[in-house]
Amino acid sequence: MQKVFIVDDDEAIRDSLRWLLETDHLRVECFASAEDFLAALDAADEGCLILDVRMPGMSGLELHERLCQQGNHLPVIFMTGHGDVPMAVAAMQRGACDFVQKPFSDDDLLARIRRALSVDSQLAAQRRRDEAMLANARQLSPREYEVMRLVVDGKLNKQIADTLNISMKTVEAHRARVMEKMGTRSLVELVRVCLALERLSFRVAS
């Protein structure tokens, strides 16, 4: 279930944001420092992160860098003062979702949070699709993977048979098993799956 995480060293701001978001029926968890947030973070957490740019100890920008290094996908909304806008823009270029400039209106912040939660939902759905596809691909034998790659490269069954030094009937059997294991019903679908596997740098275990 999605949650809005708030990281700000100012207790009054944390309390104000908690009240605002809970009034809008959002689940909220607050932290006084980046270090406290990292200690409590679970890789399975979904939602978004509202993050102050300037904090004692680890800054918001440093926390964002750490999350990027860890491959964490929570969309980040930075809260900035006027002088922090260039830093927030640079953070967006490195993958942050949005920033809101203080003082901000409640409606503006809520709209940005809703957009960030929508982004998180889309990313989570894509991760689930990727995980299912990878699970399917791991069922392939090395030979089935070879056949799949040759099929996607546009090779005919006879060409695949010649390349792998196997019979046409064996190629046909491998193709059928590949389509079944990958959950695809057409060559077009299989090509899309292979492109996605390349994006994920998948290689079948030998």
C-alpha cells in the first residue's frame, strides 16, 4: 500500500504536512533526518518521498543520491527555498520527480503528491511485469534461449537448424516451448519480450 514519506528536520513542518495529508486520506510516515529514513526504509516500500533540500547531517540532495545508488524507485518531491531551486532542478535531471517552492499552497502540494503517487503506481506495475517476464525467461534452457534469439533475428526454421546443427523438428519443438514458457502467442509479442529482456540485461544461465 502506498505511503507518503516526509523527511524534514523541522518538526512544525512535519506535523503540518502530516495533518494536511491525513486529512486528504493519505497514509503518512515522518522522519526528522535522512539517516532515520534510511534506517527505516524497506526496499518494498511504495508511495513517494517529500524531502527538504537542506537538513543537518545528510542533506536531502545527498539522500536522493544515496537512493539512486541503491536503485530505489520512490518518486521524490523536493521542498525548496528560493535559493535552492537550481539544486532542485539539477536533482530532477538526475531522476527526482518534482519540486515545490516554499511557501507553497496546500492544493499545489497535494496535486504534486497525487502525480508522484501515480508515477509510483506505474513504476510498480512495470516492475511486476518485468519480474514475471524474467521468471518466464529463467525457465528457458540454453538451447531454447538460442532458438528464441535466432527466431527474433528473423531466421527461418531451416536456417536455425543449420546454424545449431539440429533437425527442423527439434527447432519446431524448441519454438513451441519458447512460446509457451514466455507466454507469447505471436512473433511480434516474442520480439517485444526479447527487447524488454535486453533492457533488463537478461542472460540465460548456462
